[in-house]
Amino acid sequence: MSMTVSEQKTMPSRAASTAAHLAKRHRVEKRFRFYGAAAIAFCFLAVIVLFASIVSKGYPAFLQTHVTLSVPLDEQVIDPAGTRLRNDLYIADYTKLARQALYTALDTGKDRASRKKAGQLLSRGVDVELRDLVLADPSLIGTTVEVSLTAADNVDALLKGAIDRNVPAASRQLDDQQLAWIDKLIAAGKIHKDFNWTLFTRGASSQPETAGLLVALIGSLYMMLTVTFLAVPFGVAGAIYLEEFAPRNKWTDLIEVNVNNLAAVPSIVYGLLGLAVFINAFGLPRSAPIVGGLVLSLMTLPTIIIATRAAVAAVPPSIKEAALGIGASKMQVIMHHVLPLAVPGILTGTIIGLVRALGETAPLLMIGMVAFVVDPPATPLEPATALPIQIYMWATSAERGFTALTGAATIILLLFSFAMNAVAIYLRRRFERRW
Amino acid sequence: MSEAFQTLVTPANPRILAERPVKMSARSVNVYYGEKHAIKNLSIDIPDRAVSAFIGPSGCGKSTFLRSINRMNDTIPSCRVSGDIVIDDKNVYDRDLDVVQLRAKVGMVFQKPNPFPKSIFENVAYGPRIHGIARTKSELEDIVVSSLRKAGLFEEVKDRLDHPGTGLSGGQQQRLCIARAIAVNPEVILMDEPCSALDPIATARIEELIDELRQNFCIIIVTHSMQQAARVSQLTAFFHLGTLVEFGDTDEMFTAPQEQRTQDYITGRFG
């Protein structure tokens, strides 16, 4: 009887302590889940803020202001001798023609000062636009053509709302007369915003309205090709050798440690290496995408080796045994079974390495790729820049228009990175097989 | 001791050995994993067209010896083999022997079903293809179909030969692996606990299959189940601590073992 009494006394308290303990466990789990969710929410917010700021800064650069003018292509100005030689057409004063057309449209009169102010409304690159038009079709000489010419940076800024009309005229980039002219052109429907093709068709320029990414895009493309054709085959072959053929001894251990260390070497060190070896020792040209590609290949190689080794090691040994067991040679086991199963992992690692190389800036600084290159390079041995380098150069330029261009170039770089990542995901899904 | 050992190799000449030609014989085989002496001075004669079962507690070396026969141990860097294993008067450890040819002649079925992540057809066709056995596509198809038939799988998969082999049930996968092994016309089939990952019904099917296959092949099966050894084999070899303790006709081994250790193991006193 006394036993039951004591049991009745202890039982509820034990149950109570168990309940308290349970409640505490649940609280801990809830708190942990909250921390995790909060961390993800914070990251998500950061990404949204980042993209919002880049896109809001960069999107105006995708549109460009043009002025439509009726330009009389006066033979006396372009080709007074009537030779129609390319050289003569090339050196003609097209700016004069464009400005004359503008003076007529604005009805400026003969006053030099007001003509100068009017001239500032057109981009300094309009001569190239007219020249290209004439060079493409010399029969236009003598006629009057209706052309859309690039407006000056300040006109562009005004139309995009970057110049405030309420600021006193003295501290405004456009004075009252110029504003009046612009309003006149707008009223006449002569000013319009189009997609900024210049961004993709021109190289470096000191004027934001004529600056483009073409040289950077070609340079980055050459470098990506170099990395793809150098680092990928060498990396994959090296990794397979290390994983499947190399004996396990202190030499291969040493190599393994070094490969892992190389993956952690700061990228600027590869730039120094490239400068010392490829440019100084081998005598390859400075600022050339081939050198950039070689440096980026060296930088990407360890990443590819590590990813490939991991992918190869993850192939189940039972599959290799099965193939060996029916008489496949080592090479057949690798080519028929190991590689196909490792392909998703290899591709993922490789593309992540390529994306890293695409966005890499520091090593390219060392080999002189920070360069003002106007003409697109025909071969990887000619000077070029790269996308991240172009972003860096535009970000350090003073003119207002370059801020938007920096944002636009960043958007394009990010789009390329996302596209490559998407390809990696697609390929992984495509080749993934279950076993 | 050595004399006793000698008599143990062919104890009182098993009847089966007297009736059938010897397919594989091992003499003084020693296997080392680094410092570990896994097989100690083992000699044995395995007859053709019969099932020989290797039994013994875990770590006794039966799988090690099995894997020495088709040189699968070559893939383990620390493994060293001495002695002679002779199949049809050919020493498998001869320098001039081609391992690829050996493994085509000595097929293997593993503990866990391990079909390739390819179609059922490709699983079976892979071996004939790499050995260049089939000259035409229709020949290859014939080999695949007959191998699947011999493995008792054809009726179940004939409508879905292009489906992945990994989508089959465990027992079907193991029969697919057997079909894959016999597609290259082996003479010896090594089976390393082929039923340990299967349920009793699938096990029964594999055992039936083994019984049919012994008409044409020399089969060596490693098993943890003494009932299985008793059911499928004609000869049983009992391994303990890296030595072959006793080898004889299965029915005699399980009814009247000559060695005390065999008796103890079979009656469940250890192992």
C-alpha cells in the first residue's frame, strides 16, 4: 500500500519533468528553424537590393537618344575632286555636314557662339556614323538623307531625367538656349530613344554615348575559348590519371596537396606568373586575350581537377567491378562507365570554373588588359579588354553616362554568368543517371 | 600437419571429382593484404560442370580466394598472391596471360546486384561487344536473348529490353547480372554471395538457376548460408582463418564431417 502511495507521488513529477524537457526540445528546434529562415530571408533581401540597384543604374544605358536630321550630303564637302576614292571619302569633314543640318533644323542663324552651343547637342561620334553611311553607299553623295544621329551625352542625360531643369542655368550642363532647342526638337518629333546598339557594336570611347562593349565581349570570348580548350582537356585528363591510374605514394600525395593549394592561391598571383612567364619569358604580346586565357586556364585548372576527381571518385566501385568482371580493360572501364557517370559532376565543376574565370579581374590587370582599345581584335594576339575589366574602367570614368554604362555592363556580365550556370544545371539534369 | 593438409584437399576422393574432369586446381596459394596473411597455403581441385560451395565464417578468406581466381584482387594495390591457380592447364598468374581474356573465361557475379545504368539489352550486350564476339547486330541480339533465356529472365523483360536495368527488382537485377556474365561464354562462373541481398523468393529462383547452369558451367559459389550450400552444391569447401579445413561431397560434409571444426561450424557452435 505504501508503495503505491510513493509511486503516485513520484509519477506526476516525472511526467512533468519529461514534459518540460520535451517543451524545451521543441523550443530549441523552433528557434533553430527561425534562425535558418532568417538567414535565407536576409540573403534573399541582399540579392534583391543588389539586383535592384544594378538594374536601376544600368537600364538607362540600354536606350540611347538620337536626333533625326535631314543631312544634305554635299559633294563639295565630302568629295570636292569627285574621285570617290575610299581614302578621300574617309577623311571628309562629316561633322560639318551634321552640324549644318542641325543649324538648319534649329534655325540658329550665323552667330558663332550659338552655333557652338548647338553643335554641343550632337555626339562627337556623329562623323563616324555619317562616314559609315557614305562609305557603305557612295551614290548617296549629292542627295539629302534623313538620318538618326546620336545625341550628345548631356541631351541623353536630360531625356533620361539625369539633368534637372530646375537647377539654375549657371550650374547646369545645358543652358536655357540649349534646353529650348531640345524642346523644339522634341516638339517636332525629331528626338527619340532607341535601343542602344552602340553598346554591342563599338569599342572603347571617351564619350559615353559612343562607348561600347564589343572589344570586351570579343576579348572575353577569346579567353573563354582558350580556357575551354586548354584547362578542360588537361584538367579532366589529369584528374582521371590521378584518380584511376596513378600509384598511391608520397609523390602523388605531394601532387594532390599542391593541386589543392593551387586552387586557393589568390588570383592576382596567377597574373604575376603570367606577366613573368608568358609575357617576359615567352615574349607574348601584352594586353592580348591569349595571355589572359593562358593565365585564366592556369587559374581554373585546379578547380577542374578537384571537381573531376570528386566526380570520378563518386562513381560506385560496384559498376567498375562489374565491368572488370566481364573482361573490360581499365581504359574501357573508364571510357564506357566511369566517365559517362562522372560527366554531370565534371560539367558542373568545369562550368563553375569557367564562370569564375569569366568574372576574374585581378590577374588580367597584371598582364595589361586594362587598355583603351577602340578596334575589335581580329585575333587573340591583338590587344583587347575583358568584360570585368571594362566594368572597372567605366566605373572609374568621370562622365555621368559611364555610370549607366557600368551598370549595363554589369548586367550583361551577370547575364552571361547566369546563362552559363543554367547550362550547367541543364547538362547535369540531362546526363544524370541513377544507379 | 602437411600430410593431414594434403589429405584434406581431396578427402577420400570425393565422388564428384572421380566422375568429372578437374576444371580448376590451386596449389600452395598464399594471399597477402599488406602484412595480413589472408590465404594460407591453400590447395584445392574444382571439378567442371558442378557447383562447388565455399563456406566459412566472415573473414575466413573464401571471398579472397574466389577473387584470386579471376584476378579481381589485382585492383587492390596492397594485395599479393603466390602459388599456382591453374584453369585448363593454364596458370592464371602467368606473366603472358591476358587478364581481359581470363575474365571473359571466368565470369563473376557479385554480392550486390550491380547492373550498369544502361538498358537491359545494353547490360547483356556490353560483354560480347567489347570482346568482339558478335559480328552482326542480329548475332548480338541472339546472344542477348539466349543469355537472358539461360538466366531465366527473358520472359519477364522481353517487352522492355530498352528499359534501364536498374529499374528491375533486386532478384531480376541479379539474374540480369548472371545473364551479363554468361553472355561472353565463360567456362567458370564465380558467385560471391549472390543471394545475400535478396528476399527468399528471389533467392529460390537464383538457386534454381544455378542448378540449371551447372549443366554447362563450372560454378563456384561463396555463401554464408549453409542451407544454401546444402541445396545448390555438389561439393563444399569449409574455410577457417585463411586455411581450407575440409573439402568434400556436400551431402557427406553436412552429415558426416571429418573435422571437428567443420562439425562445430555446421552445427552452429561458432561462426
